[in-house]
Amino acid sequence: MPKNPTSLSRPGAAAARIVPHGGETVVGHGAPGGPRGEGYLRAVADRLGTSTSAQELSRKAQFVDYESMRAMFEAWNARMRRGAATPPFALPHPARHTPVWPVCGHGLDVSGGFYGARKGCEPLHVQADRVDGTVLTANHTATALRGAKVAAQLYDLGGRPIGAPSARTADLAAGSVSAAFAVPFSRALPATHLLRLRLTDADGRLLSANDYWRYRTPTDMRALNGLPHVRLSVAVRPAGQAAALIATVANTGAAPAATVRVSLADPAPPALADDNCLWLLPGESREVTLRWRTGAGAEPAPTVVARAYNALPATS
């Protein structure tokens, strides 16, 4: 399955082109693609429009990469203990610049596919069925969770709530998946809207957060291209351990910030975030913990950069 890294670090990538070649996709200067490369390009173009450069494809592809990887693992969750097979994956070495299954770019910079897979594999997880809107909770731990609260809220493209929230309190048995309620995609809803799910414990502590842009047809997702540009702000503080920090990224604009991604600014080493590819509503902020390998050459307080589909990069 093709995936697209966030960083195109090969020499000359700034002038790279996207060229379908037979059954493969050639990105940049001849990097091989997957056997379904043309279908992958079509999936990105249907949702967000045709890309004219490798950089534009990389930016748009993060939506598809995140959604597809999350969907595979959430499908396994939905059928857990009901005949679900183990998903097979073959990941290439990050030194090979290829859009076939990468979760890392050339500089080990992780992409939307990595964070989509990570979201679907949370030990405590809340998810929604794409077909009928059934909201499921998954407890992959060996400990039962008592008094958990599952909540769902719909939002329009302006970040305004649609209707009242849905919520339910439930006990989650160890190693179980259970249905909470359904949020169907009714005809009265906008063709493109945000479904936000939250799973909290009995004390209100957030355990899982999951956002879905739901659309009737793939081309309806192009409405995201019309989102107003927003401003992001980033503040950092120590995480209390070496080679780690906590970044607070905020959306100070009047529209949702799409696929907000937090990372260390170049030339710092690659860092892993505890969550990424976020959707921030107007005025909303989130804390993200970044960790990198000790001795990798980062400064004691490296610069953090936050990027979004509809925002210019913001630095700490």
C-alpha cells in the first residue's frame, strides 16, 4: 500500500514531479512506488484535488495516509475475537526513498500513516464505524475500566457544534470491544463535517480522543481546501526528563486547524510525538510530548514547529 513521507529530502526535491509509470508511481527523481500507485494518486486527488508537485502531494497525502492506516487497525478492533486476521505489513528501510509503506521519511521523520496506525492501536480506544456510525470502545488492557464515559459531538466546517452531544457511561471489561451508541450520517447533516469522540475515565481524565472528517463522497472532502487560513502558536516547557519536552500548540484562528503536526525544527534529530496529526477547533489547544534519541545532537531546548493544512508553520 503506497504511503507518502512528510519530508522529501532527496537532492532536487524542490523541483520534483509526480509521474505515473506503468503500475507504479514515480515521485521526484525516479523513486519506485507501489503496485497500486495510480489508485493511491487517484484517492488523494479525489479528496483534495490534483497535485502539481511532490511537495503538494506530500501535504495532501497525510489525510489519506492517516485515515487508511487508522481504518485498517480499527477494522481489526471491530472484529476482534470474531475471526479477525492479523494485518500483514512490510515496512521498507527508511534509507530507501520510496512511497511503498513508509512510516518514516528520509530523515526518519514520521508521517501521517504512522500516527494513524498508532491511533488505531491505542490500548484504550474509541472509534466510529464509517458505515453506520456505531461508536465502539476497545479495551486492549488486562484491567477492567469502571465508569468510563464515551462522548461524541459533531461540528461544521466553521468549528460550530451541530446538535447536542451524545454520551454514555459504561464499564469496559478487560480485552473487550463494545458498542456505546451510534452517530449516523443522516441526510440532514452537512456533506462534510467533523465527528469528535472522547473516552474518559470516572475521574474525567482523557484516555482516547479520535476525530473523523466524514464526507458523503470523496470529492466532498475538497471543502477542506476552502478552510480559512488560521494562526497557530507554540509554547514549550521541560518534560522533566532528558531528550524530551512538552509543546502546547494552540489554534488562535476562527476556523478549525486541519491535521496539525508538531515536530522539532531542522536540523534537530527526528522526534516521536505521543499524538499528532491533530484537529484543533477555534481557540483550542493541545499538549504534545516530543521525545528524541539521547545523544542525537539536539540542543538542550530545540525549536518546535507546528504545521497545519491551512496554516503557515509556527515555531516556539
